[in-house]
Amino acid sequence: MSFGTGCHLHLIDGSAFIFRAFHALPPLTRKSDGLPIGAVAGFCNMLFKMVEDNTGPNAPTHVAVIFDHSGKSFRNDLYDLYKANRPPAPEELVPQFPLTRVATKAFNIACIEKEGYEADDIIAALSVQAREAGGRVTIISSDKDLMQLVGGGVEMFDAMKNKRIGVEQVEEKFGVGPDRVIDVQALAGDSVDNVPGAPGIGIKTAALLINEYGDLETLLDRAEEIKQPKRRQTLLEKREQIELSKQLVTLDVNTPIDFSMETLEVQDPDPEVLLPFLAEMEFRTLTKRVADKIGVDAPIIAEPKAAEVAAPEQPAIDPDKYECVRDAEALQRWIDLAYKRGWVAVDTETTGLDEMVVDLVGISLAVEVGEACYIPLTHKDGSDDLFGTDQLSDGQMNEVQALEMLKPLLEDPAVIKVFQNAKYDCKIFTRYGVNVAPIDDTLLMSYALNAGRHNHGMDVLSERYLDHSPIPIKSLLGTGKSAITFDRVAIDEATKYAAEDADITLRLWQMFKPQLHANQVTTVYETLERPLVPVLAQMEMNGVQVDRDTLSRMSNAFAQKMAALEAEIHELAGETFNVGSPAQVGQILFEKMELPGGKKGKTGKYSTPADVLEDLATEHDMPARILDWRQLSKLKSTYTDALQTHINAETGRVHTSYLQTGANTGRLASTDPNLQNIPVRTEDGRRIREAFVAAPGNTLISLDYSQIELRILAHVARIDSLKQAFRDGHDIHAMTASEMFDVPLDEMTPDIRRQAKAINFGVIYGISGFGLARNLRIPRGEAQGFINRYFERFPGIKEYMDDTVAFAKDHKYVQTLFGRKIHTPEIGAKGPQAGFAKRAAINAPIQGTAADIIRRAMIRMPDAIKDLPAKMLLQVHDELIFEVADDAVDQTIDVVRDIMENAADPAVHLDVPLVVDAGTGANWAQAH
DNA sequence: GACATCACG
DNA sequence: GACGTACGTGATGTCC
């Protein structure tokens, strides 16, 4: 039905409502996992009320919810301080934003937002359109900024107070009619939005003046006539500021609207979408009310105890059923389906694995279990020869057109895009001009649910949870030298493979979603996993500049030294052999030269690790030379040579890849290349960091947490003396040494301190007498004595270790302070594994809590530094490295340090302060 | 592809 | 009493 006379449009100011609901309602959390959910609950109740009252004289015929688009609006171009006073949204509210979009969709209500505009502008444009078409409008909001729209068939409704706002109420508030509201606002300003206005003039005075002179322009033109000197002066001097203020408060009724009013027509919600959503949120009362209203049975909401969620029945996976999308018409059908559902599983196929380099080949989508498609884009046939005779295969959509069609869907805040490893696909899409959001990621869901139990790759997950082995990529590409790239795969084969991946992703997503709640890891997923994806993607794309010449020179120098050492070693051995072969080294040292200490490993060969050679080096030259050679060999092959091959031809920088699920504890891992193990401990090695440089005009800054794991240990084990030492800023190893060996601090020797430091670290790792003895090279009995004394002096430590192991045995997992679960399935094992599992269980909460803290800092960082000329480049477990314009170094350090030191708040209050040290320089060696 | 070794926190 | 042993990673070269 077209919009016109007799129609009634309801426009719900979504963003404003969420904020008000959040602050007005008690802090409700979801029972199963503590996810804050109060604002979503208030929002859903309001939507339901609207749906419930859909008869009667005030019932809407058309309805839409309008949200603010995150980011800046055109008003920031007018005035860069606009809304600059706004504090960031409360942490408990942040995960609720995307949920309110999903809720809107679930109620089958149009969900509207637009980049560069605020919700108010869209509401203004729609109101005017509707009014001009002869219809009525009710704006569900109490925002005074919208009051300028009231009148002529437009009124407002305060849903929290259940009160309508018409012309009369506007006059009551502003002292003028709706048509003069912006004049009053321009004068009075607004401290909340940081609209300057006229200093010293509030609403009362403003209304008085406007009523006297008729309108703002007349008032300003005749300001000379005002009797009060102060008022007159202000209006004369601040004219420009007042006029700017008027621009800021004036809503843009010409905001482009790219859909027709008919699409807003009221529709009944689909019970199969709405009820599962409400049940998932665990709104027990509302779920029942909605079910009653529709006349169906309410879904049962499990009490949080049930850890196992029964897998829903699903049709079998059949790759022959997938569709190959070859034209715009077919693609549009899939896009429509995705909008209708509010979610879509997406997978990209590319020519390789390096997201910074590869080309897009095709995209697959799945919207319903078993219903998936593949959109081939750049498959080629013909010979792949040097003459460029290969051309695009027939029957493919134009790549640019397909991306243009998909972009609005992929960027639509109301449609969740589901990936297996979203970071990869999002980086590809970013290179093609599409910023995908919001996302869900089955890789990360599995990690939150199952870290420590198994890996989280698609093959593993599919076999384990769907009992289905996906088509192996090798069956399409082949292996080794004859392997082809995906663009050379026949489109029919590619369709089966690619669409299957999207189908599997969707199935896994539907299975994992309820499990997150049932296992109480939704908060972990929502606050520590999902928001990290765009942050890591940006860091990886930033890359770090690496100077090839520096590396190349070092490689040559290392090669020369190695050649000289090799000659010496062969001379000493009396024969030539491969110094790089541990087996041959063992043979020479322990058989030919008959040195002591030769131990054979499980493969029957002598073991020659560094600590063994170090012991021999005190008596003999050869092991010392071998150690030197090995160090140089390592530095050359792994660093100075290999790093050069990782310099991106286009950017001239090195782009690592972070594995968010690489370590069970929550730590990240870095690959291709690993930039988390660049040498630092030896002088020669440290020089490699000189090759990591800042771009011209920039400086590298490095900020690292001081002793973060020991601080966490002091907190979780509740060791008062350690906590106090950290609060007092004392040298913690010296203090430990003093406690243990009864040496006053002013008589402390470096050696005693070194031993205490080794013990402190040992404790974090789940200390054993044997391990400490080996580390300190002291007799085992003596080491055990140290440990015993340590436990006597700090009894809380032993208690913590025992409690943690007991918890692990009870639950088969341990937890960080932020709720991350690390599963310990081996904890009950007998034999040698038992020790491993125990120590891992003791270490995991400490290492994992530290990892959670730096993740929280990283997630907050983009917003914190958005106005600074600074880029976050690298993370090395307790250290963050930034590249920043020379003149903003100090300011950036202040901002970053503040975020890092307060990263645990407000979710966890640590009893110890977190301290962050900073360094700066033209290269990483200086900055560290 | 397994193993040994060694780079980092 | 014996078992083995510090926690968490990734890259490289050798050898089968």
C-alpha cells in the first residue's frame, strides 16, 4: 500500500532509546552468562508494546527504527568539537548495540541508519516526506532536538514516560512554538552535544528574546537595541558562533532517503525468528507474552545449568544442491534472502593465502541450512602461459557489479555476516572497498567454547560437530609443484567446495550460538574475541617498515663469521662435517672426542642442546664455537634472510598475521613472519631490531607492562606482602630474595636477586625442584629447599596452586579473571602427562589473565588514538608498538599508557597497580 | 613430516 | 616410589 492520507508512520529513535533504557532500568544481566542485557530488554518491551497496540486509532500503518551510524556526521565538518564532550559508551552497553539491531529485525521492523548522518536527520527527512504525502507521524523519542519537527500532523511520544509530546508540550519546554525551537537552541546551546550557543543565555532568556524579536536573524540584526549591556555584547560578539550553533541544531530534512515509504509498512513478525531470538536473550516473561499473542507455544528457556545443548536436527550436507550464481538477478534473490533472515554466512575464495597480495576469485553465501550458493567472479580458462592468452571463463558475473550489489548487505548493521575466520575475509573485502560489519566468527566461538579441547579449523569442527568431512581443498588444487590456484578450478567443482564451506559455517554458527550462553562464555566472546577482529586486521594491514639494506648487510656479516667459525670447527675436529646437523655434532663431540655428558634422545641420537654445550664449553673450544655458529645461523636464516622475503612489494612493509586462536591461554600468536620472537636477549640479535624502523617523520614507541604476570599472581593468590611491594613500587625480585634468604635489601647482591627472580618465574610456570635446579644449575636438593622456603614465606602461593589444580580436576577447565575458560582434559591423566597438565593448569589463569588485559587495551585503542597521528603496529604479549608522527610522541604515550594501565577496569578490580614502561626511537632497538 | 634446536614473552 | 619435568608459542634445517 502506498503511503498517503490515512497512513500513520511511527519513527522510533533507536539509539536514544537504548541510552535512556540503559540508564533508567536496573542493570539486568542474562542469567546464564552475565551478559548485560538491560537495554535490549527495555528496547524489546517497547517494540512489543508497539506491535501489541497495532489496532485502534493511533496504530501505525508504517514503522521504522532509526539508529545513529557510528562515526562522524556532517556536523563534525561544520564544527570539529561537535559532541566532543561525549564520554564513550559504557562498557556494559557496547555489546547491546548490535543486539538491538538484531532485535529490530526479529520483530520484522525496518532498521535504518546512514553513514554521515545522525538518526535525527533521517527522522526529520522521513517526517517531512510523510507529512507532505498527507500522512500522520509519531516520533517515538523524547529528544528535545527532535521537537523542531512537531506540528502539522507530526507529534512525539515519550515511550519511557508513556507521554505524548505535541505543540503544547514543546511550547512548555522551549517557550516558543516548534518552528522557533532551533532559534532558541542556537542561543541556549547544549552542553551535552557541545553546541556552543551564546554564553550566558539559557532557554528562558533565549525564548524571551525570540518572542520579542520574532526570529533569530532579526534578533541578531537588531542586537544593538538590547538594553542589558552584557547580553547585547554577547550577541554582537558571538554572532558567528550563534549562527554556527543554529546550523548544528537544524535537522537536515533533505537527508537522502534511498528506499520507498512502502517498505516500512507494518508486518507481522515471523514467530520462527522472533521467538528464538527472545529465548536466546532469556527474556522469559516477554517470550511468553509474545507466544501467547501469536497463539503458539513459548520455547523453553533452559536454566543455565545445562552445559550440553542438544544439536538441532539438520538435513544432510549435499554439495550437488548448491546453486552457482551467474547473473545479477540470481544474486539479488540471495541478497533479498539474507536481508529477510538478518544473517548470512559468507566465505571468500582467493588465489592464495596472503590477504595482502591475493586476488578475489569468488564468494559463497549461505542463508539457511543446506541452502548455499557460489558466485564465481574471476575464474580463468585457457592456458596459463606467458602470452596472457588466458581469459575469464564464461558464465560469471562482473566482479565490480557483484561487489557493488553485495556491499550494502555486507555493511548493513542489521545483518550479521558469519564467517569461519572473519579476519581473513574482512581483510580481502577491505582491499576491495567493502567494510564488513557486524560479524560473527565460528572459529572464535569454538575458541571461546573449546580452547584446550581441540583445534578450531573448519575441517576439525565439521567432522567433530557435523559428522561430515568437507571436500579437501587439495582435491581441487593438487599439491606440490603442480598445484594450481583457485581461479584455475572449474566453476562447477568450485561451487560445490565453496558453497559447502558457507553451509558448514552457517550450521556451526547455529550450533555454537546457544552453546555460548549455556557454557557462560558469551561475555568472553563478545568482549574479548569478536571486537578484536577489526583491531588485528587493521594492525596487520598497517604493517611495519623494515629496512632491507640493513638486513642484507647483516646477512653478509653473519655469513663471513660463520664461514670462519666453520673452518675452525673442522680444524678442531680433524674432519669436515655438517655443523648444522645435531646428529653429526653429537657424533663428533661424544664419540670421536669422547666428551662427557652425551645423552641419547628417543631417536637414538646424541642430544646437543645449548645448555649441554654450554657446560662443555667451560673445558673445550669446539662446543663454544658450535654455539657461536648456531647463534649466527639462527639469526641469519630465520631473521636477516627470511625477513627480507616478507617485505611486501607494494607497501615496502612487513605484514605479519596474528592468530587469535593460536594459544589456548588467550595469547595471540604471530606467523608469516613471526614478529613476536625477534631477538633481543643477545647483543648481536638485538641489532636485528635496528632494521625495524619508523617511516620518515615518525617515531616508533613501545609500551610494555612491567611484571604483569607476577602482579596477577600476587592478586589471584592474595599475597599481601607482594601486593604491597607492587603498590610501593619496590624491586620485586630483590624483595623476594630478602624475604627468602633473610638478606636486608641494602645488602642484596646481584646473584641472590637472580636466584629469587628464577624462583618467581618458576612459580608462574608451576615450579618443580628439578626444573629450578636445571635453570639455576644447582643441585636438585638445594633447589627443592628454595621452593620449600618460598612456600613457607608466601603460603598463599601453595594454596593457590593446590586450589587451581583441584578446580581443574573438578571442572576439567581453569578460568582467567575475565571468565575465559581453558580446558584441561589431561588433568586426570596418570603418568608423565600428569605433571605437564598440572603445571599448565597453574600457569594458564595467570598467562591468560595477562592476555585478556592486553586484549582489552587493544580493543579500546583505536577509539583512544583516533585523533592522534598514530598507528598501532605490533603486539608482543605484554608490549604494544606504535608508529607516531614525531610531534605527537609524548601525547600518544600518555593516551596509550592510560588505556593499558586501566585495561582491567571496570570488569575486574586488581589489588595491584598495573605499570607500563615506555620507550621511543627511530627503530625498534632504540624504542624497546 | 617428524625431530631437534632456538628465537621471544 | 617412579615417572619425567619448568608455562606459552613459530621457523628453520636435517634426515628419513
